[in-house]
Amino acid sequence: MAAALDSWKANESPAKLKALPDPVEFPEDLRGNFTLVSYTLGKVDGTDPVVIRYSVTLSLKDRKGKLTEREAVYAVALKSPVVVARDPYY
């Protein structure tokens, strides 16, 4: 989870995550309009053996430089490649 968010924060290409020894897919649609300034990992829900959910507070900057915070829940699917995506049900 942190590797995906750190990659976004560093403005790295999603392809870099896919090229890791343990590849990660991170199809975050917010990347097109926001830069990730910082994030805080919150509660972790590991009750599902296939998907771990992380609550995250995102500090984002839009193209005009306006800062905003958003709460999100990311689902991390433990498969190959690992898939990190915002959970649409939270």
C-alpha cells in the first residue's frame, strides 16, 4: 500500500510499479488531476484473506495549487500482480 502511494507522491509513472519484482497495479484516477502531497494510513481491515482494506487520509494539490484533504479506503488484492484500488463501497 505504502509503495503505491509513495510512487504517486514521487510523481512516478504507474509503469514503474508494474516493473517491480513483485508488480503492483495502481489505477488511481485522481492522479490525472491531483498531486499527492502526503498521506496518513489509518485503520487496516485484514479480515478478508484475499483483500486488505486501508483507510487513508490523502492531502492533495490540484492543478491550481489548491490543497484539499480526502478520506479514502483502498483495497489491496493479494494476487499477482498486487492490485491497489479505491474501494467503491466505502
